[in-house]
Amino acid sequence: MKMNIPSQYRLVFDENLEDLNGWGAYLVHVKTGARIALIKNEDLNKVFYIGFRTPPKNSTGVAHIIEHSVLCGSKNFPAKDPFIELAKGSLNTFLNAMTYSDRTVYPIASQNEQDFKNLMHVYLDAVFYPNIYQRKEIFGQEAWHYDLENENDELLINGVVYNEMKGAFSSPEQQLFRLNQNSLFPDTPYGVESGGDPEFIPELSYEEFLDFHRTYYHPSNSYIFLYGDMDFEERLIWLDKEYLSQFEYLKVDSEIPMQKGFENLREVEEFYSLGEGDNPKENTYLSLNIAIGDSKNKELSLAFQILEYVLFEAPGAPVKQALLDKAIGKDIFSQFNNEYLQPVLSIVAKNSDEDKKQEFLNTISDTLKKLVEEGLNEKSLQAAINFYEFRYREADFGRYPKGLIYGLRVLSSWLYDDDLPFQNLKDTEIYDFLKKQIKTGYFEKLIKDYIINNNHAALVVLKPLAGLNKIRDDKMKEKLAAYKESLSKEELRNIINETKSLRKYQETPSTKEELETIPLLTRQDIEPNPQPIYNEENEVDGIRLVHHDIFTNEIAYFRLLFDIRDIPTELIPYMSLLSLVLGYMDTDNYSYLEYSNEVNIHTGGIYTNVISFSLKDNTKEFLPKFEIGSKVMYDKIPQSFRLIEEMLYHTQLKDYKRLKEIIDEVKSRMQMRFQSSGHTVAVNRAMSYYSEHAMFKELTEGISFYEFLEEITENYGQMKDTIISRLKDLMEMIFVKNKLMVSVTADSTGYKLFLKDFSAFIGGLKKEASERLLSSYDKRPLKPKSLNEGFKAAMQVQYVARAGNYFKAGYKYTGALKVLRMILSYDYLWNNVRVKGGAYGCMCSFSGVDGDVYFTSYRDPNLKETNQVYEDIPKFLESFTADERDITKNIIGTISTLDTPLTPQAKGSRSLSILLSGLTYEDLKREREEIINVSQDDIRALSGLIRAVLDEGHICVIGNESKVEENRDMFSQVKNLMK
């Protein structure tokens, strides 16, 4: 697999990478010293990135702001937003940029060779020759700017990164994770906030911003990565000719220093904002953070990944359980971050109190000392090693290209040692080593040396303060008012002129000539056929089996799907709770820790879930399922069924204490979700105003389910027996033979092995549920009701959602709606909600199955302004104009979203969804043809459909308490999101 190395580069070393079935080489560019890592294998999904070591000196977020800004036009590609042009007009399988605490990375991926070359060209031009030096407006837009249109207006601060980080800092967990890292490394770049603290972002000057780019964005400070099946020699010659050869060597001081350890435990206290009316009791976070050696020690790093799971994360993990038993927190979780020079282990007690901090520390210390003295559970170690090794060998990263994840792993060792680019791609040999250490005291010694006897540790206490956001907002308003008052007439005019100049820049589109510099594929480059569907339907003993015949490297992915359409409405939230309880309570033969160990030793996981499928052309009905799934090596299929049977037939539900622990943890994790994914929560809530299907999702995973958890938490003493009784009834109602269908993703060999054990499994199922039991509950139908709610939360930003259904308005689906999604997301909404409005994100969707539509914003400083942007969509569409190039660009971007490479598991899942929704390959083919042939008139014709959806008037907002109150007249109801 080796190749010729062009003379402009020096080969440092090369080696076989057995775990990746490939060959790796580390080169240095002779003239500039740029570092290049190559991985050659047969993966058609090619990956490139260029990264820079970018250590921040303060918390103004300059590294993050540069990451945004360089993608706003460059020398050879002067259009204002090449990133968006590429998102619309390329067949990329990944396109983004990332800021870490010590590095900034610009990755792209594509399966199309010309597209891949185009993406490389635009990204390299962006990082080396950005327009930030010529257009100060880019800094104002992406970082921060004073906003003042008239002399008598209130002076404001706005900016995309400024608002993004206001949103990030609204989440107490995000605030905590930042404090965890900062507390351990006060003297290094890890002691400040590379993303930017909203309090300090406005301190960043334009000149400091430019100086940061001049200092670090040079080939001599770069890390370049190429992966996949490509002509590496051609790419290297092009890279030198077009970019690297244009620079001279520059000595860049970007080395990341080691933080010296502490003599004693360091303690840090901070506050986070609590919502109106929330009780501060049991709302404190306690977090113990420990620096664990050096990330260059791969063996140590992987061993601690195992230990973190064994000690703190697995169900029944001993330290976690000890903290729960002493009621130190209602949710205990941990994090081992080994992406940086000095890895960090964090143990967090959520829903605690400050006066428990000493008990928190003592419990951790005492439990660990006891474990070292008595020895760790050998099965727990074996299970954890198998859990991580299975994931490593499976290499299923969902929608992310394999090469991207491998490339990021490369950088997490390469950044600190030029000789170690491929260190993190050789885990198999380390897993083999760790398995041999289970009975030797090796893991116990690590606990003693790196946790118990390690003073490089910090206790973070994050305390609630009611109304802190309002205090901060008022303080900022006073500060800005005082600053405005101090300005002369001329200085005020300057700010007004700068505001108008920025508005003009934002409202002036790139010229046709500028846009045409961005390379574009043609419609002929598009594959005419959709991705294949893998469905072979069979029947075994009256049960419907769907086999997805796909090569899976001897892993079987199977899903047992029980029809739950007849489950009474009052039991729907209990059904979701049941899915979160099964597998996490004792059974007749195992404690829940022992059960978890058995699952991880023998399988890649067993999970339960409540899911649902929309039905083609149907706005009323949907298909809900209770899913039990597993992924398992072919030879372990019998063990997987044995463990599922143990869960279904032998779970001991009547354990009051354990059940309460699970409910508290689920409630805690939902609170985190509200902060991190408020846009999806608001969208589904808005859809539930008119959709039975969305109402079902509300009751199983939305705000309604959270309210259910609040009720049973507050009344647990009186309700616990009722809860258990209903969970038991549900098990009898759901897990019966006549409700079961099965999906199996495996090759023919795996499918035959699955059938062999499946027959025995179904023999243990009852034939059908008791009609008497089903009829003993209220079977009232789901009745949507338009509520139009504003939910107040301790946030500094909003999530603004509108939803509706075009089928109900009499419209039919066309593939043009997929193109419209691209046009709105990356043109109209992007320009108005993000660029002008300052929101971090904006999204929309048009379902071709059930007709649902939504528009939503993410980390948005605005509320009514964003809603007005939605209201004006029909007007935008009525006058929509696009030439052939513009239409082609949006068509290609649309196809890119449909043709994302899929893992074997994802191929099976997609195929099943298509089948259960009632779609056919002909439907997909017709949709694709409609997309490829869409015209300007087709897009204009959709204005009526959008107007009809908006006229339904369904709106839901989750956001800042003051902002929601200010706009109370937009809602039928205003309420607190959480008690």
C-alpha cells in the first residue's frame, strides 16, 4: 500500500496500521515544517483536515471566533459565506470546524473525488488567506459588536459567538465542565475558556483578533491529515504548489505547558442561575476533579477509561452506588477526558447540597481505599474491557465518517508529540495487555497512585442563585447604559454608523462573480438512484421477521419490536419509564451490577426503548413500538437471548429504593436535555398541539413526560406501589407473541444463527395479552389541543419553534420540499436568524411521510423577531429568484443529505423505517427525480403551502424568563419549564 513521497516532503516514518486495515505515514514539509499524517486504505469516504495548535491566553474566545470568521470569505473565494455555499453545493459527507481548548481543526469529507478536491481548496484558502483583514464587519458579526441604530435606542451587544456562548453558559452542566478543567490548570491554556466567556468576549479587540491569526495560522504550526482511497502523491504535490510553498518557515511558540501539581486539594466555588420559584435545596453540584498523568501514556489513558466505567458509570458501580446510598446526590455521573495533554477524571454529584461536600470527598476516598484493599470485581473489569473493545472493533460512529474520528484521534496524541501521530489507532494490543492485568493488582495500584495519593485535584462547588441571569442582564444593561452616557455625540454617531455599516454588509449579497469562484459539481455528478433498501420479509411461527442482508463483520444487530397501539393512554408515560427501568434493576439471578457485567461480557449491549413510526399519507395514525435491541457477535447470540429472557421474566420491580434512584437520574438527565437540545423539545411540543403522534412523543420523551416524572417524584411515597403495579401490568400487556415483529441486520450466516435461538425464545412468550387487564384502564384517545406556550427557564437565550401540517391544509408532498429545506436553512433563515439576528443556529424540516413541518432557532437572542422571520417566509418565496447555478447548488446539497454513507446498523435501521412507514423504493426514486429536476417555479409554488402551515399558528418557545415575559402576548400560556 506504500506510495512515492514527493521531493517537497521528508518521510519521517511509516507503518502498517492493522486495526484500520491500512498504512500510515508521517511526513514533514521540507520548506515550512508543516506536519502531514497520511492513512491509506480502501475507504471511499475520503477525509482531510488542517489543524493548528491555538493556545488561548484569556477567555475572550479568540480561537473560537477565528474559527467562525475564516470561513466568511478568502482571497480566492471572496464570497461572504463559502462554508454555506459548500453546504448547499457539495456532496460532502462532513463539513465543519471545531475549537478545542488548545487546537482548532477544519475537517471535510466526501466520497466524490472532485468534490473532495474542491472542499480542500476552499478550506485551505480560508485558513491561510481569510478576508478578516479586509472586512472588519466579519469580526463584528461573528465575535461581538455594539448595536445601536438610533441615538435614543438602548445600546446592546450582539454577535454569533457571543450568543452561542451565552447559550452554553446557560447550562449549569456546561458551566461545571468548564470549571472542572479550569480548576486543575490555572497556569496553562486549559485554565481559561477557549470558546469565550460572554463576560469577556466584548473585551476582545479587532487587532488582538488579527494578531492571533497571524501568530498561529501558519503552515509551520499546522497539522494536516489525509485519509482514505485517493491519489496521495497528486494531493501532496498540489498542496505544496498551491499553498505550502508560498510560505517560509516560521518558529511558532504554541507548545502546551504541563501544569505543576498542587500541594493540597484546591477548592473552587461558583454560582449558576436557578429558575424563578425553584428551590435551591438539593440543587448544588459537587465535582471532584483529578489530573491523571500524561495523555502520551496510552496504556494509562485506556486503563483509566476502563476504571472510570467500573468505578463510577456502570449500573451499580461501587463509588456511584456508595454516593447514592448516602443520598449525597440524586444523579451521580463521571467523565474521563483524555483528549488533552493532561487527562482529567471528574466525579459529579448532581442535586446535592454544599454542606455535603466533605461527606462527598470522604465517601469517594473511603470506597476507593476499600476497593484497593479488597480488590476490584474481576467480572466488572472484564465487562468494561469488553464493552470498550467491542465499540473499538465495531467502529460505528453513526453519521460521522470513520476517517474523521480516526483523524481526531491522531491529533489528540500528535499535538503533544511529533513522534506519536498513530498512537491512538492501536488499541487492540493494549486491550490484550489490560485483560492480562485483571488479577495482578494492576488496576488497584492505578487507583492508589493516581487517585487516592494524588494531590493534583480540585473540588468544584457550583451553587444555585435564584435570578442570577436577571442580575447579570441588569448589570450588563446598567454597564451599557453608563457606557452610552459617557460617549460624546461623535462617538455615538460612530457606533450608529458602524451598526448601519454592518447591517449593509449583512444585507448585501455576494456578487455573482464572487459566488462563481466557489467550485460546483453538476447535476450529472449526482447518482441517479437512491441508496438501496435491504428488506427480506419472512415469517416464523406467525411472527413477522425482516432480514436486512448486509455484511456486518460477524455482528448481529437485532430488534424485537412489540406493537403498543392498544396500550391505554394513561399508561403511556409509564411505558417510557419501563423502558428506562428494564436492565437496571435486580433480577432473580443477578444484582443489577452483575446483570450489567453479563451484558457487557457477552454482547455489545442490550437496550430498551419506546419508538414510533409515521405512516405514509396519514396525519392521524402512527405505529408505536416497544423495542428491545441488541448487538452481538454471532457466536454469542444464545447469551444475548438468555439475558433478554432474564430481563423480561425475572426483573424484581418491587425495589423502592432502586426505582427511586432510576427516576431521579432520568429526571436529572432530562433537565440537561432541556438546556442542550431545547430546539428539539420545543419543536415536538409545538407539533403536539395538533398531532396525535407528537402527543405520544410528548408523553414518552417530552415536557409532558418530565412533568410526569416531577409528579411521581414529589408523591413517591404515596405512588410507589401504584407505579410498580402499572409497570408489572405493562410487562404483561406488551411482551406477548401476537404483538411481536423482528428486525435482524446480519449476513445470511448470522441470520441462520439468529433463527436457531429465536425459536426457543418465542416459545417462552405468552400468546396474547389479557383483554381483562387491557380494559381495566382508561382508553381515552389522544386529543391534541393548541396551547401555544412560552416556557420560562434559567437561560440567557431562546429556542423559538413554529410547526404545522401541510397535508391537513390539502397539499401533497413533492421532492421540491427537500430542496426548499436547503434554501431556507442555508439562505433565508441563515441570513435572517443567524447572520443578522445573531442566533447560533436555525433549522427547518418538511416530512414527506406525514406532512409535518417545523422551523426552529438554536441559542437565539431574539424571540418575536425570529417569529416574524418565519412569518415572512411566504413573501420570500413569492419573489424567489435563482439562476441555473443557484438551483443546481441547492439540488446537490439536498442530495448530499440523502446520500450520507451508512454503517451496517444504520442501513438496517433505515430499511426498516422505510418499510414500516409504508414507503417504497419507487417513492424514493420519484422523490429523487423531483429533487434533481426542481425549478425556480417549483420553489415559488410552495409559498401557499408554507402560508397554510404558518396560518395554523402553532408556536412554542423555551427561553429566558424576562424575554418570555416581555412577549407574553404571543402565547396562550406562559409557565416555568421546570419546578
